[in-house]
Amino acid sequence: MAVLNTNIKEYRERKNIKQSELAQLVGVRRETIVHLENGKYNPSLKLAMDIAKIFQVTVEELFEFTD
């Protein structure tokens, strides 16, 4: 089964953005960002694209599936 790995935390820390700030920017609860960073939640395509836009990177740079 494929596992979703994410680089959200690294990009967020580089830009000095708190989880709550990122959540507000993309219209979700802070807990959603926590679950995304911990690999416990698969984002919708829209959410993935919204987060990528915040960091000015591609969705593929933020998310990666591994076996």
C-alpha cells in the first residue's frame, strides 16, 4: 500500500509560517495541517494545489507516494 509523504512542514518552517496561519490561508482547521504533516490525512486535489500555491512550488514537490 502506498504511503503519502509530505514536505509541508519543511516549507512551512522555511517561510516561518505557523500551522494555524497556513490553515487560515487555505481555509482549513489547524488540525488538518497537523494531520497532513504527520501523513495521517490525504488532501483533496484542491487543498494540495492551494498549499502548493502558498509556497510557490508544485504539488509533486510537496507530496510524494512511496510503497
